[in-house]
Amino acid sequence: MFLSVFDMFKVGVGPSSSHTMGPMVAAARFLDLMRASPFEFAGLRASLHGSLAFTGVGHATDRATILGLAGFVPDSYDHDRAEAALNAIAETGTVTPEGLPTLQFDPKADLVFDYDNTLPGHANGMILMATDAQGDVILRQVYYSVGGGFVLTEEELAEGKDTNDGPPVPFPFKTAAEMLEMARSSGKTVAEMKRANEIARGCADSFAKGTARLWEVMNACIERGLSTEGILPGGLKVRRRAKAIHDALMAERGMNLNAPHTINDWMSVYAMAVNEENAAGGQVVTAPTNGAAGVLPAVLRYYLDHVPGASESHIEDFLLTAAAIGGLVKYNASISGAEAGCQAEVGSAAAMAAAGLCAVMGGTPEQVENAAEIALEHHLGMTCDPVAGLVQVPCIERNGLGAIKAVSAASLALRGDGQHFVPLDAVIETMRQTGHDMHEKYKETSLGGLAVNVPNC
């Protein structure tokens, strides 16, 4: 099994990796399919199903689908250019993706939120269609956005798409138990094994540049969130709070006012800054998803700014270790809120961050596994119930608490010797089973929980 660090951490756009980035990626794949087709196309249609329909407007799924069919992709997304494109599409009822003719596409008529028909493969399903001059569908593809910006076609999902395409890797661990056994037999850390796998699939130089860019984007997102005020879009009128909290924390420095627990406020404000940016549609990095994008950067920033002896030279090891744990969770369970609730998003993010922090603070592979286990275990059963379908309440604060749990889990693991009662593999399997048994109304549909018990105005 191989999932690259650049699969787990993708530069993209908020507010949701599965509802915003995924549909945009699916649209890009469909355009490529059209470019390779011998047919002459005249128009486009799209339908959104399941969670993509129920919380699609709040998660900007409609915008993402429209922009994706116009040729936009998450990695190079430009907000101003996107706004201009949306206005032009609304006026003309057409899109002109590169390499294709001008295509009829009126979002009001050709983009359908289908609340009645959930597709069988996954809660996040969409159908993209291309039509001829008579309006008949001549090309059709079902896509599933399976979390973290990952997209599979109907056929790929049914086949169980292989994550081992490419050259063999030296440490192909599929479980935490295999990871620990390979670490013991090789004498390598989790980060060293993961780095060896990455290099076997690519270039060491480009890998180092790629991981450096990931942290650059993550940290820039924190800084924007810490310096921006205002009301978040979507109608709930949620105020950005990160800047005010950060300003207060900075003012208290050196005044002997800080209680020991104030460090929790620092962790929380870093995470909240990211998720306020995400809620505003800003540039973020999936870690492993947009909805949970604040946990890992917050813990890494906490390490760099507040832990004595911290070094930026350890950033790559942090990301590699975190990606290794995230890959195990995705491969054996899920990182999708629509599939398994928020335990799969913030819970996975906390496990990844705890493992990364434990590693850079000198933890053994056994302690790293223990840190991830503690963090994920204490998110089990967490529902995904965003108010009004927006990635704001409870998502923004939840990332802050996820960061605190991650640091606590790493600290507890470092106080031990790596021996513990519950294996990480058992917790991952428990999370999968819990997600399977969880009622659909608690899995990113906004049909239960806080979403129905908190007024939306």
C-alpha cells in the first residue's frame, strides 16, 4: 500500500475537500475524458447526490462544480479570476474549457441537486454528462468524492482502485503492526521509512521542495487567519475570532498574566485561524481534509513556536510521520465525514498530528503509534453535523480542540515506553465500524445533531 505525502496533503481551496475540491477534481477529469472522445459536444449537465446535495450549497459544491467544468483546478485556484468566471457563466449560460468548444451550461437549469436519489457507491456522489447539439446525453460518468480531495469513478470504486500503481516501495506497510515490525527489523523511524517510499516513487529533490511548499502554504494560511477580521460568508453571521484572540495573547506576553493552560489558547487560535480561512474559501492544505485542515498546522506551529529546542529541519519528518498514519487510516477505514462522521476527519487529523509531534520530539516508532492511537481513540463516535451545511459551527472550534488532544496524546505517549493496551489498528477498525453503524443524519447531511438543534439565523 502506498499513499504519497502529496496525496494526504493537497494544496486546495475551502471550504471542503470532499464537497469543494473533490467535485472540482471530478469535473477536471470529465473534461479530460471529453477531450479524448471522438464525439462533438455542445453542452454539459451535472447532478449532485447524497451529502453533496444536502450540504452542497453550504460547502460551495455548486460553485466548485461550475468552476471545475469551466477548467479551474484546486491547486492553481485564483479567487478573483473565479469570481469573474462565475459572473460570465451566469450571464452567458456557457463555459469554454481549454481544448473544447464553447459549451452550453446554465447552472440554474443544468446543475441539479438530487435530494431523493443517493448513488450506491458513496455518500458523496455526482453524475457529469455531456450532450450533443440536440441536447441528448452522449457521454456520462459517475464520480465519487471519497474524502480529502480523492475522487474515484464508479468503475474505480467497484474495482477497489489499487494504490500501488508504480515502482515497488521498500516499506509497503498496510497496518500499524506491519509498520512497527518493519521499523524494528530495519532500525528506521517511521519518517525514514516513509521518505524511502516517497523517493522510490519520485525525485528526492522535488520531494524536499514539495514538502517545503506544503508547510509554506499551511503557515501562510495561519498568518492570514491571525490577521483577518470580519464575518464569514454563508448567512450564519459567524464572526472571525482568531485575530482578536491572537492579539490578546500577544498583549499578555511578558505581563506575568499567563496561566499554564493559556498554551491551549495558542494551539486553538492557530487551528481556528486556518479553519476561518477555510470557511471563507481561502487556500488551505488538506490535512487530511479541509474540514480538519487546522489541526496539524496548529500542532506543527505550536512545536516550532513554543517547544524549546524545536527546529524547522524537523518539519519534513513531522509531515512524513503524519502522512504515514493518515495513509493507514484512509486505507483501512475512512477520512470522509460523509462516510464515517467527524471522527474520520478531526479524529484522523489529531492522530496524524500527535504522531508527527511525538516523532519530532524524539519518540520511538512504538511511541509514535501510541500517540496516534490515543488521539484517534478519544475521537471515536464524533458526528459530523455542520449547522446550515457550513464548515463553521462546530467545525472551527473542533479543530482547536483536536489540536489540544493531539498534543496531549503525544505527551502521554512520550511519558511511556510505547507499550500500551489498545493497538492503533484496533482503533482504526473500531472507527470504521462506528462510521458504518452511524446514522446517516450524523454524517455530513445536516439532518441531525447541532444542525437541527441550533437556529440557523
